[in-house]
Amino acid sequence: MLFAGGVIGTIAEGPNPFGFLFYPALYPGAYMLDLLPDWILPLGINGWQLFLMGALLNVGVYFVIGYLVDYTVNRFQV
């Protein structure tokens, strides 16, 4: 009942019940783009291009994290 109540309460908060996942999903790519020097990114880049670059970086980061977790579980499996 607690789980069902939590889902209903989350949906009732707004139009996107999974909006709380949006920012953590974008953080790795956003931080990596912030670490790049200014001369790598062109000055005329628009928001959509920046968003897509961050999304592609996130896919790579999540793939590497997933691979490391899988390798660790398979390596130390008893």
C-alpha cells in the first residue's frame, strides 16, 4: 500500500511523475562539458546541440558504469 500511495502521490504532484530523475540523469554529462576548455566548444553552439552532447556523454558514462558493475559482479561471484 505504501508503494501504491507513493506512486499516486508522485503522479498527483505534476505532469511528469519522473521529473526528479531528470537532473541526476544529466549531471555526469553536464559536469564533463564544464570541465572542457572553452576553445573546444564553439561559441555559436545552441542549447539543443549542447543537450545532445551531454546526452551522448551520459550514454557513454552509464555504459561504462554498467560494464564495471557487471564485471565486478561476475568477477567476485561465489
